[in-house]
Amino acid sequence: MSTIHWTTGDTRRSARWHSENAAPLPQQIVLADDRMKADDAYRLAREGTALLWQGDFHNARHLLQAMGRRLDRTTPRSGTSPSESFHLHRRHRSHRARVLGKLLVLLDDDYRLALRRAPDVRQACREAYGPPQGPTAVSLRELLGVIGAHQWRMKGVDVPALGARIHPHYGVFAPVRGEYVDLVARAPLPPAVQRTPETSTAFETSTAFDLGTGTGVLAAVLARRGINRVVATDISPRALACARDNAHRLALTHRIEVSGPGLFPEGRADLIVCNPPWLPARPTSAIEQGVYDPDSSMLHGFLTGLSAHLRPGGEGWLILSDLAEHLGLRTRRQLLDAIRAADLRVVERIDTKPRHPRTKDANDPLHTARSAETTSLWRLTAQPSPGMVTPQMRREVPAFTRITSRILLHPVK
């Protein structure tokens, strides 16, 4: 356990240090209160000195905002290529987080925040951090994220494709970009799990896997579409707990089984869905694991393991944005080569355009790439072995010569 130390008057004090983004233990700490000027706080933080706040909670928030404004006076320079601009942007964001993370607050034995006008953060901290383990110092910026996550968890996120709300937990990526959920809600199901005219329910033996389930939103969509059994997996214990909570809230525990940590569960399925992080880069915090996939490891893990886990006639659905292609982080050829190397065939690609506000924000350093972004659902099947190839299959157009695609024009209402 990492411990920070500071002096109050003549008293030497200490507390457990906690950082969700693995920020290093502060080596130099000064006490700060309402008399601290923003320029002084900004200078100290840039020099690497942490400020342990002793004043009014709302004044601490105002000071953090003032420090942020000073940081924003310097904008990251543009690179000579989209990938260089992306890395410069991330470096700037990392520097910003590092400086703002120097403003600290102290949580006592039961996560109480003993500052004037401070909110009750005990439940929010228990949800994010687990049972208290003694006095704990955290950055104010992180604590505000914990409070915000608690509010998201209480309120939930409306998901039109479900006609219900999903309640994200701290450290679990929230389904605020609804277009990928709509793709899963609208794509044609494989024949083995399609509803028949004679019944209003799916075949009792139909099984789907939702890999990297996160909040469990896609597992819930599949269950609502009539699939009898959905196994949802994730490598994150927080995500597994979140998916179980949402399955319970939606009264779908009889259809959704949450398993993990891991990628593929045991057995085979008629449909395997995977929505891996879209950008091949290293995450710097737990929540970034929903955005960044180092070396595309989850993407490749899904592709290479898919055939071995599909039932005959089954499909794998890969939900992926092409933002990485527009940023120069991955090419379309690399993606298609990975699909081919895994002995998979593309049945169809269904495209949709993102609807989030950043696609229209011309001030965003990555605006050019974001405005061109397309999110796709790739329907994949295992390539038949040579002995199973029929004359009709030989007459088909090769999978990578022409890929049938269509566009999802309207969101699910």
C-alpha cells in the first residue's frame, strides 16, 4: 500500500494513496485552503507539488476549474499526419490530467469528506472503491468523476433499442453512443436463432455470446430479440458486476448468464457478438479500457477464437468504428487481413454514422477524423473446410473482392 505524508502544525500525518489511473505517489505535499491563488496553485502543480485541500469544497472546485483554464491557454500543436496529431492530443490530455490531479482531498475512515459544504460522497466511494480501508487521499478530479459516476448509476442511460435504461457502474464504459446498439438491434439474426412463423419465441436451444459485455447492454438487446440464452463475458470485475446488476434490473437473469473474467466462455454459440475498444492504443485509466485496445489484442483475440466457438451456421458480429483508420492507427487492409488469417468470411457489413456531438465540433483537434467516422457491424462466418466447399460456394465472389454493405439510416425508436 502506498502512503502519503504531510505535516499539520507540528503533527506528522499520513494516509493511504489511491489513484485509478495509477498516478505516482506525490513526493512533495503542501496544505492549501481558500487563500490559495489560482496562479500559485497552477505553478506548484506544474512543478510536481501536490496540494492537499483544507478549505471549502466548492472553492476547491472553482480552483480546479481555474487551473484547467490556465492549462487550456496552450493548445496542442497539429501533427504532420493524423496519427501524429492523435498522439500529440493524447499527450496534451495526459499532461492536463497530471497537473489537475495534483489537487488532493482527504477521505476519512468511512469515506466522509470533512470539508465545508462538502457533499456526502460515502455511497459513491463505496461503489467505486469498495469497503473503506482507512483515511485515503485521492485527487479532487478523480473524486468528481466518482460522484458523477454515482449519479449516472442512479439515473441510468436511456437506450431506445431496449425501451429501458442501462445503469453504468464506475469504471465501466456507458452506452452513450447509441448507434452501435442500434446496429445489434437491427441486424438480421443467423437462421439458427431467427423466430419462426409458428412461434413468437426463439428456438429454445439458441445461444449467443456477448464478449466484452461492459454494462451488459448488448446482451440485453440480444435477449430481448428472443435469443434463449446469452452468455456475457468481460475481463473487468467491475463490468461483470455491472452486467449482472443490469440483467437483474431488466428482469433478464433467466436468459443472461454473466461469466468471467475472460473473453470466450466454454462451449459454442449460434451468434457471438464483440464490440472491442476501437482504438489500438494503451489506456491510462480503467474507464479508458473501453476506448483503447493495446495492439488490437482484444480484436485479434475475438477473430482468432471465433471459428472454434461457433456452431454450424453460426455468425460472429464484430462492431467496430473506422476512426482508427481515419487517424492512421490501423488500415482497412490490416483489418481484412486479420479476418482472412482467422479463416473467416464476411457475409455483410452494415454501416451507420455516429450521432454524438463531437462529429460536428470544428474546434475538436480530431474533428476531421471524427466527421468522417463510420461505425460498422461485420457479419462473419467460418470459412468452410476444403472438403465442404460446394460448386455453388466456388461460384461466389471472394469475400475480400467485394463486400456487400448497407447503411442503417434511422436509429431504433
